[in-house]
Amino acid sequence: MDILNRSKINYLLSKWPSNTVAITSFFKDLGISNQLLAIYKKNKWVKSVGRGAYTKYNDAPHYKGAIYAIQKQSQMTIHPGGKTALSLLGKSHYLELHTERAYLFGHTNEKLPTWLKNYDWGLELYFNQTSFLPPKLGLVEYDMGEYSILVSDVVRAFLECLLLAPKEQEILECFEILEGLNDLRPKKINEYLNLCSSVKVKRLFLYLAEKADHQWFQYINFDLVDLGKGKRSLADNGIYSNKYKITVPRILKEYGKHVL
């Protein structure tokens, strides 16, 4: 390898955080051609993790390093959310002690790249395309040391849990999570509920929030929340709340404050 090409590989490695993925556009922006990239691959400087995606040869890539690539290089809003984000932010308590699934969320017009879906990251990736909240609302930086990624903040992550209920997320577990969220900011809750387009999520949030009986619940502005019309059933043979016009699992009757 000549001096010029060695200089380029050194520059590349200095710009490339460890254990992250780099896609073709990243190399192009650094002035590295496909031909030169092929040389790097042949000489075991880089290795492929799928078409158009690479890691440093000796790295052990993590799914968060893949999220870094699609956020920073592809400018997507796909992010860890739901229980995964709560776990990263230290709000899941006993949950996710041994992570076997990462919950990812993206806008309805975003798809996971094939290389990300097909590579073995050591866990299952569950991806949900949704527009129930504005795509960039409530995304916060999560520091990985050499790099950072955007994840859902606590309020957005909890609403994402409710979005998956009851099929992918047990409602009782949602309540247990919410019981530990006693320091939420009412102003933020009001903003998110106002912008949320899912009637199910809003009704379920308010029902569980009243049942949890945190101090912040009294500051929710119901005038800003459109709860839609008609009834919603989230459980067979459950209990019905006339206030929120929602049927929830009967076991919730044993927990928290009684809600009519």
C-alpha cells in the first residue's frame, strides 16, 4: 500500500468510531472510492456486514453502532424506543436485565436497511413504523463513549410502549413501569398528548396515569387532549372505564387507585 492510500486509511480510522457501521456514503464523503474500499477489505482493514455496510475488521459491531450509521449517515429518525429506550435511560427497573429484543421505531416512510435486518446482532430487532407522534419529537442523545445515538426520551418511550399494547406489550407491565415514573414534567406530557394521534395511546395513558396517582397527573390539561369517540377494548372479559371509554385487563383492578 502506497503512502497516499495508507494516509487515507489512517484518516478513515480516525473518523470512524469503534464498533459502529459505516455505509457507502460515509466512505464517499471521505474521498474513498469503491476500488480503494475493496483494497481495504482485501487487506483486512474493513469487513462487510451486508451490502453497502462495513465495520472495522477487528470490531465487534453492536446494533447501536448500526443505529449510529442510519441516523448520522442516512439521516433517518429510526431509534431505540419503548422498553429498550427506558432500559437505556435507567427507567425500566427490573425489566430488560438480559436484553433479547431491541424495540426500534421509525416513521411510516422509513425502512430498516437490508444489511441491518439480516445481520446477526445477537438479539432480535423489533421494528415499528408509525406516525403517532412527530418523528423527531422527544429524541435525546444517548452517549456511547466514542459516539452517541438518538433514543426516545422517557415520555415518548412510555407512549411507544402503550402503542404496542396489548399485543406486544402487556398493559400490566406498562402500569408497573408508570408507577416508577413519578417525576415526569406535566408540560411535556401535555405537549406529547396534544401531538399524539393515537386515541388508544392517549386513553390508556390517562387511565394508567390516574390509577398510578402521581402528583403530576393533576396538572394534565384535558382540554388539549382529543380522546376521540366510541369505545376501545384492549382485553377480553376485562373491566370498563366509563371515564375513558376503554376496556382493560381485569387484573388491573387489583393495582393502584380505582378509576371509574
